[in-house]
Amino acid sequence: MEIRLDGKCALVTGANSGIGAEIAKMLAAAGAKVLVNFCSRPEDAERVVQVIRSAGGEAVAHQTDISNESEVKSMFAAIDDEFGGIDILINNAGIDGSRKQSWEIDPEEWKKVIDVNLMGTFYCSHHALKRMITIGSGVILSISSVHEQIAWSGYSAYTATKAGLSMMTKTMAQEAAPHGVRVLAVAPGAIKTEINKDVWSNQKHLKDLNSKIPLDRIGKVEEVAGMVVVLVSDIASYMTGATVFIDGGMTDYPDFAHGG
């Protein structure tokens, strides 16, 4: 079955690298026009745009700090001008912050993670919903994490945002469903990107990580992006308010495979 998104206009936040970049490429390959959002490293965003255009797709890059609502408003005005509106929003941009215990971290540093991951996702969803509700269709999909369920010492802000994102997804889905708009999330586990290169490039660290994953391997960005394309397509037209875990079974408590 071939998935087509022809005529759809998509915005992917944090799309200049990693999972976001792959999602942007796969959406474009399925026929969607894509706005590649980035906050820093414009050269990386332009590379993503060029890959899409070289394959015959349509894409533009736009710099926005999603934690700043005025910049988010400008970004949505830009997608209105460029593509005539938005059909698909992928809330991918996020940060994890530095690893510090809750009693050690500077509250302002903690708040920065909240501002990007939770407030930024809300700002983008807020402005997307305004447009989608008006036309009676659209899909919002946010990138959560297994850490919406699994605690992670040293990253209390990150885990709080992902847990909050889960309930925000459910609530927005409930609100938007009568208007023909679907709201979903995917929760990746350990995915091979440049951000965690220090883990997967070290055999000792990689072995320890794989021991936490029943499938015994780290995931690929294509495996997350492929599921995202399925979920925003009409194939998943009866799905809303759910988080789909793409984690190789990490949330399946692999230690219990050896007994309680």
C-alpha cells in the first residue's frame, strides 16, 4: 500500500537534524509540501531542504524559536503565505537539558526545558488548531518519549514535559475531534542520532543500552519517521488521542523476562 499526502502542507519543528529531518524528508517523499523549522544551524536546515527538492519535493526552511510565541505566530503567517495553510503539524523540536539532580539544577535552566518542550509545543499546536478547526480537518502529531512513562534521574524537567505532553495530546484530541481534527503522539525509545552518539559509538555503553530493549538493538530514525507518515495519513483516520510507542519494547519491562 502506497501512502500519499499529495496536496497536504506540513510543518515539522526541529527538522534540521535527527528524527525531525527524517520526518520532513519522508513527508515530502509522500507528496506533502514541508516547512522545515529550525532554531539554530541554518546550514543543516538548508541541506534538508535541498535533499527534498533534489528528489522532486517542495520545501522551505524557516528559523523560529518555538518557545517565543511571537516568533511562532510569524512562522504560521509564513506557512500561510508559502503554502496557503497547514494540514499537518509535527511537534518535534525539544531539548533535554543538562543532567543534574532536582536539588542541584538552576530553576531557570529547568524552566527553559519546559518553555521549549511544553510551551513551544502548545504554541505551535494552538496556532495550528486555530487554522485546522476552521477548515474542519488536520492532524497534529507530537514527538514524546518513553520517558513520559519511565523516570530518568537527572532529567526531571524533560520527563515532566513528556508526561505533560501525553495528557495535552489526549485533551486536545478530545477538544478537536468534533471538528474533524486528529491529535496524536509517538514516543520513541533509544534512536540512533548524533545527540546520543557517545552511547551508540561506545560498545560498552551500547551493550548496556541494548540490555534495556527486548529487540536488543537501537532504533533508526526511519523507523520513527515511517510510523509518523502512517499516522498522519488517512490510513490512521480512526486514530486520535493516542500515543504510539516506538521503543523496541523498552516500556515492556525487559528485566522481568528473567523472572520477578
